Amino acid sequence: MPDPKKVEFIRKIYGPAKKASEESGMSLELILTQAALETGWGQKFLDGSNNAFNIKASGADGWKGKTRYYDVPEVINGKTVIKHEKFRVYDTIEDSINDRIKFLKGNKRYKGIFKEGVKGDFSKEVEEIAKAGYATDPKYQSLLHSVNSGSTMRAGIEAGKKLEATSIGKIEEKKTINSKSILDEISNIAQSETSQITNKIWPKEKTQSNNKESEIAAEKTSPGEKIILAAKSHFKPGKYEYGRSDSRSKNKSSNGKTDTSRLEEDADGDGLKGVDCSALVWRALKESGVPLTGLPSQAGFTTSSLFNGSAVTELAKKNFTPISKDKALEPGAMKPGDLMMFSGKSGQHVAIFEGYDKDGKAKFFGSQTSTGPASTYLQSWEWKKRFKGALRLKNNGNQEKVNAIEGKASEAANTVIPNKAAPTTPHNKKTSQTSSQKQADANAMAEKAKAKQHADAEAAKQKAAEQAKAKQRADAEAAKQKAAEQAKAKQRADAEAAKQKAAEQAKAKQRADAEAVKQKAAEQAKAKQRADAEAVKQKAAEQAKAKQRADAEAVKQKAAEQAKAKQHADTEAVKQKAAEQAKAKQHVDAEAVKQKETEQAQTKIEAAGKKEPAQPKQQAAAKPAQKQPAQAKPAQPTGPVNLDAQLAQLAALLGQLNAALAPLAKPIQITVDVQNGNIVAAVNTANSQQQRRS
């Protein structure tokens, strides 16, 4: 539950803070929230200083206003000490708030608070204050948000609004310009002037006349007018947008959508609070102070609380008088503050009647989808088609009472004072004549006074009319100037919105470009990965082929080496065989020579004794010699052998040996046959007449 003392502090400074907010553009929430934090909700408010932010005074800050010393606690190195410090003193709280805003504006450090698009937006202002290092507490930003959204602050603001409504309601109401208010003002001035003159002549009537004039003045502002004034005072331009929970509609806000809140909250964070038509009417009824029976909360109040189509509800019947569509559309039929009912295919709508313009066009104020809280005209075909009638407060009609009071006042003013004749007696005849003369003189004076009164009243009425016209022109000029300022403000806001949108688009493009670069890098990485994998695969294939070739070459080389070794072995074998054959032949030949020599010696011996028997032996010995080449055995000559023949036979054998060795001197050619990586044949083509093929 909110602390009453804290609520009272916010209520007390609400009015000055609101005025400073409107003049500077700084959000009301920031002014109130910082004041609450700096003074501990007023508990640390320095008595007699009106210093809403406890700002110190020093020679360096250029402060030339009033000052005063106070003993205040401060935390130094974790310990609380009392220090005697000098603080600024202001005549009013409003002066304190304005001085602080002046300080912030004059300090470049805080210029971000007053930038277009930031100024007036509490969340963005708090962010800029935090960036500027306003406080050393790292939690200062979150503290501001917490205080602003708390129930104590909300209760204090509501209390401040009520105080403001009761104190300046009538002053604000006079700002409304229409023909009825001007005529009322003329009438009041004329009655005031007439009353002053009449009271000089008839003092006895003074009290009665003053009471009647006071009653008329008090009745001047009707409850209905209070409703429309409360609505326009609360829902100021640039602060609100249309709100509905589904946020499906489009508008001209920075995000292009209506707010998801209908209860005066900025749910989508675009700086505009959402409010729908029924929530606006509820707030106007509440702020106006008009007593109503059975009015629910804002969340529970909808158009269906008042009407469904053309049928009004019990709540509406208790507090309002229904007016039919045909009656309401009659010229001048509706009064300011009448609730206008609309219904159609798109749903129901409720608004507050403002008045008629100079052309007699009906104007109303409500929260529309495209504009949010704004004024519009009933003259458009669509609005007339949907219009179902109006609801008028049961105590909103006071014209009859005013007319009755004015009639009595006029009757009293035009009444001639009756002659009061004194009784005639013999003793007072002279006195009676004197009294009659005096009465006649009084009547003559009364007639003159009455004529003067009429002339003065006409002059006063004319003067009041001229003043009213001058005021109307001044108000029109002020309204024109305000419209121009609002147009400029809107232009600046649109420019800022366009700038912000461009910045957001640039950021979006930057993010998109970064994402594209990231994606391209990822694709390049994947491509490189695939290329590397393909290269590794290709390298492995090449290595396998190289290994296969190396293995084939090794097999080929091994086969060649084996062929060479075989060739060498064959050559050695042939050579050895030839040597052995030569040795054997040499041995045979030697044996043959020896045999021959022996036989020759024997023959000689026998010839010396017996020559004839030696011939048969020689023929017998010749026979084995003929078989020797076939059997390769040493012949056993039985007689003398011709040495030349034996040498010729040896030469023939050597020729055969050379012929056999000749092929071995040619280059070796090896043919390798490979199938599925396996060597299936290795053939020496020089020594083989047949190759294996597959």
C-alpha cells in the first residue's frame, strides 16, 4: 500500500512539475522520479529551501541566488558523517524545478536528454542520463524505472491531477471558444455592470441581486463542459496513440502499429501510450469529478458498458438521458460533454461532443484508430452512417434554471418603487405636501437613474462584446500560432522519425551485409573443405598410382635382375660346361695323343719285327673314334690319329660354344603384365619366343 507521506510529496510538487514539463519538453515522469529519489520522497527535503533536488551551492557553479547551510549526513568510506554544507534556496518549488532544467540544458554533458526523439520520452531520457554519468550508483537507471512504475508514484500523480482539476478547472474551461461561451461572458459582464448601478439606487435589493448573480456564475460551467475539458487537458497531442490488445491496426507512429495496451500504457515502447475510445471516455468522466453511479474501473469499462447498438444499458440509464439519432442531428441539439454512440460492422465507438464550429458543423473528441486521441467532425458520411444517438448527463441541462434566474433579476430591475404615502391629518398637511414633492423628486431621480442604467448597461454590453471579440481574435491567433508550433513540432518529429528509420534501415542493412559476409565465408569454408577433401582424395589416388607404378617398377626391376642373374648363371653354366668339355676333350686328346704315341711307338716296334699284323688293329681302333661326338666320351684310338683333324674338331666345338653364347650378349627386354594391381607375368622377350597376354 502506498505511503501517504510519499503520495503527499508527489501531490505537492505535481503542479509545478507539470508546468515545467510542458514548458521544457522534459517528461513529467523524469522530473517527479528524480525529485523523489533525491529527497527520499520528501523525507530529506531541506526545510525552508524549496530545493526539490537538494542541489548544493558553491562559488564555482555561478549560483547567485539565496543560500543556506544545513547539517546533512553523507557516506564517506563506508561511514556516515554529518557535514555542514551550503545549499541553494528558492522562493518556490517551481523555481527549483526550472533551475535544475536550466542547469541540465546548459551542461553539454546532458545535451542528449533534449534531443528530438528523446525529450519527453521517460525511458530514453533515463538512458541518456545514465550514459552521461549523472550518478555514481550503477543501479541508478534501474532505480528510476522502479520508482516511476511503482504504486506510490502512480497514486501521487493521481492525487496531483485531482488537486489540479479542482484548483484550475474553471480557468481552463474559459479557454474553450464557441459562440455560447462568448454570449455567456457578455451576459455576465452586462449583468455585473447593471447590478453595480442598481445597487447604488436600491441598496435594499443588493444582497438579493448579488446572490442571484453568484448563482448564475456558479452555474455557468456545466458538468458536460467539464468532461470535454478534462478529456482535452489529459490527452494532449504527441503523448498517446490508439491502443488495442491485438495491435492489428496501423497508424502513423514510429513502428506503424497501434499499441497493445488500451489503458494508457506504452506497451510497445514507441514513446506513445495506448488508449482506446472507451478508456478515453472513462478517464474524462473520472477527471471531470462528475458524480456517477456504478462506474466500473477503466479496465472494466467498454462501449458495451453504455450501449449495444441503439439500446442503452442500465448503467447509462442511471446516469444519462438517451437522445435519439434524429433528435441529436438537429442543429444545436447537442451540448458539450454529450457522449456520442457509434456502431457498425467494424464494432462500436464512443466519443465526447465538443461543440459546433462557426459553420454549424458538429465536432467531437475521441480516440480513433488512425489518430489516437483527436478531434474530428460528424459531417463525414461514414460517421453519420454509424452514429446511433447521444447520452447526456442527467445534471447537464442548466439553461432553464439560468433563464428563470435571469427572468427574476430582470423583473426586479424593471420594478418601480411604489409611492409610500403618509397618512393625511390636519397636523401634517404641510408635511404631506412636502413628502409628496419629495416623492415626485425621487420618482424623477429614479427615472433618470433608470435611463442612465439602461445607457450604461448598453455601453457595458457593447464594451463586453468588443472585449469578447478582441479575446476571440487573440485566442484565434494563439490557436493559429499553437497550430503552427505543433506543425513544426510534428515536422521535427517526422524528420527525427525518418532519421531514426533511416538509421534502423542502415543498421538492418549492416546486419544483413554482415550476415551475407558470414554466410559467404561459411560457403567458402565449405567449398575449401570440399576442395581440400578432393585434393586429399586425389593425392591419395596419385600416391596409390605412384605406389602401384613403383611396385610394378620394383617387380620389373626384380624380374630384370632375376633375368640377368639367370642369364649370368646360364652363361657361367655354359662357360663352365664348355670349359669342362674342353678339359675333357683336352684330356681325351692328350690321352689320344699319348695313346697314339704309344701305339706309334709300339707300331714302330712291331713294324720292326712284324709289319703285317698292325693294320687290323688300326681299323678296329678307328671305329670307337667315330662314335665319340655322340657319346661325348674320350675315344680310345687304337692307332695313330691325325693331329690336324683333332684341332679342327676342337675349333668346331668352340664355334658352337660362341654361337650358343652370342644371344646372351644382347640387351635384356622384360615384358610385365599387370592385372588389377598384380603382376601376372614377367618374360624375357630376348630369350622367349612366347609372351603371356590377357
